[in-house]
Amino acid sequence: MMVSTDRTRNAILDWVDEHRADIIGLTQSLVKFPSENKTPHGEERECQMFVADFLRDIGCRVDVFRPDEVEGLTDHPAYWPGRDYSDRPNVVGVLTARSDEGVAGSDGRKSLLFTGHADVVPAHGEGRFGWWDGTVDDGKLYGRGSNDMKGGIACYLMAARCVRDLDLDLSGDLILETVVDEESGGANGTLACRLRGYNADAAILPEPNNMVISTANRGGQQFRLHVTGESAGMGFGESVLTDPITALGHILVALEKYNKERNARPKPEGFEEDTFPIMPFVLRAGEVLPWGTQDAIPDSSYLEFWIEIPPGVTKDQLQSELRSVVEQATQETPALQRVSTRWEEMTRFLPGTGMPADHPSIKTLSDNLEVVTGESSIHAAAPFACDAFMFNEHSSTPAVIFGPRGGNSHAPDEWVEVEDLIRLTKTYALTIADWLA
Ligand SMILES: [Zn+2]
């Protein structure tokens, strides 16, 4: 559904080529803000103020607000409590159709929304490149957040600047937002924007899914499973000690078996070939003291893990299956019968979700990607959980995931493919021009 003329299209492609250095520079500027999400707080403020200034410069009406000051947020069933939103503003910019002061998305006008999270996973570990330098080396731009997802944010900000600089006659509303608190399954920032009234015909979310157009994505949840014994120490014949370390070992084996079984079940459309992992993050038990390992059995242990799920799996289903894995292992294993277990939710439940793959915005995006790359576009489900579910399940706006290639997300030397930043900016700008023509 491409309606932009050849002239408009060529003007956009030329503009982006001429502003290559600005696109890279904007990505670097965003990476330089250490907007780490150290749950329950986060350091997004400076980065968000920078985005707000950018949006004002290109002529947007800008709204800066704390997520928890939005009416209805903390009462919403999808709100996840326990976060501190002081100094953590969401930022939304709206470019309305010329000489039009109406409310975005109202009156049947066309509208398009871009969304991204400004928070990044905290820097931890050692890499070759500085965390906050944005070093470009051999076609890759390095730094925390470059891939997840400041590269994508820079692309839609520059796409908006492009259509504004070219003075294209847009008849609809372009909404550009950056939210706080996505990492660690926060998602309240994205929910707050929806409740504030920023909704559109379609949303584009440039999480780094390797230039694939994803109308569906995985879900997941992080748990901590506590195993507690009756006593600690080293029995001197007076008692039989419980052993939470061996007990947890049995649970790990049971979880591995369960994961094989659930992956053998039929999977929903688009996820047929996927394997849904259980990723153990922490296994903790016992103590090493300054004078050596304590000669005693500890009284507790825990396992923390992230488990991924396809769309269709509900919170109740996931949690009751996990509980029954431990219950069944307990029945079969004497070592488990003398300890007690307790589940703790470390993140909210993130459902796998999707939007209609035949939504007209997908064709517009896909056609424009093909104009830019000269190759067929690739469509597949995103192999990760993200804030897309807030759009798909808790708003009227369907969200497609479409972002750059990169690597080492959540690890040292995170990088994004520089050439993809250029391709994305072009594809976004063409899509804006077509959708809002
Ligand atoms: Zn992300």
C-alpha cells in the first residue's frame, strides 16, 4: 500500500543518506547516557530529557510525566507494583497533521506510533569497548543499550526529523514515545502511555529482532524457588539433617525433564520450530567464609530462573505446571520430602502475544523495507518477551516488532549493526510518509 510518489520516496532516501553521520551520532548520544534500570529505581531521567528536547526541536507537542501519576495506572490489573518512579519520566511527542489541534488518533484520522524503552540493563563485567562510549568499529556501534534499544529509538527519531525537514504534507498524527522501566519486566512505563491516551492505528516497536518483521513474540517469567531445611549445621548423631542443596539438585533435574516434555507439545502458528528454554540465572547455597568453607549443611538454598512461553500459555497454567513439577519430584524423591519449597515471582508474568499479521500497517512496513534493501522481507515471531504485550492485550493499538541486527544484549560489548540504523531510518520514514499520507 505505497502511496508516496517516486519523488517523495527519493527525497526520503536521499535525506537519510545525507544524514548518515547524524543517525550514528544520535545513537551515540543516547548510548552515552547511563540510563541503567537498577530495580526498583532507574537512571533514565537525563536520557529522557534529551529525547524531549529533540522532540521539541522537530516541532512535537511534548508530554513529560511520571508513569505513576497517570490516572488508573496503579489500579490497573496489569500494573506491577514495587517500583520507584521518582525522577523517571516517560516522554511522548506528537506531530499532528498541519494546522490541526485535535487529539491524536481522534476523528478517524490516521495515526502511527513509535515506542521504545530508554532504560538499559546495568553495566556489569569487562569488554573491549567502553560501556558508554558508543565506539564505532568495523561497522558495529558498541555500548550498553546500542542494540537494546537506543539504536532503534535513534532511527525513529531521525525518521520523524526527516519527514519534518522535507516538509511532507502528513494528514495524520505521528506519536513518538520513549518509556522508562522496561527491563526486568517492568512494563508499567508502556502501560502508562496507553492509559494517558496515546493510542494509534498501529505501533512499531524497534526491539532488536534482526531486521525481521514480528507480529508475535514470546512471553516469560522469572522465578526464585526457595528450598528450606528444618535445621542447619552438622549432625553429631543427635539428628537427621535436611539437605537443601541435594534437594535443589533433584528439582533442577525435574525442571529439565519438564522442559523437554513441554517443548514436545504442539506449538502455536509461527512458533512451530521454536524451543522455549528454562534459563537458570542463579544457584545459591552454602557459604564460603573468610577462613574457609563452613563445615555445615546450610538451612536454605535457592534457584532463580527465567522461563519462556509461547502465546496462549496463561499465568495460571505456567505457575500450576511449575508447582506440580516440584510436587511430583517431591513424591518420588526422599531428599525432597524433608525440605519445604516456596515460589517467589521475580518479574511480572509476561504473556506471549501477537497482532493480526494481515493488518494493513504490516504490508506498508514490509513493502518499504523491500524498497530499502532490494530483498524480500522476512516475517517471523520475535524470540523474546518485551512490552509488545501491553499494546496487544491492554490497548487498542496493535504493535509490530521491527528492529536492527546486533549482539551481546545484556552483556559486555553490546553492539548494533551501523548499516541497519540507516536501513531502519529509511524504512520508518517511508512508512510514516505512506501511512500518514
Ligand atoms: Zn529491549
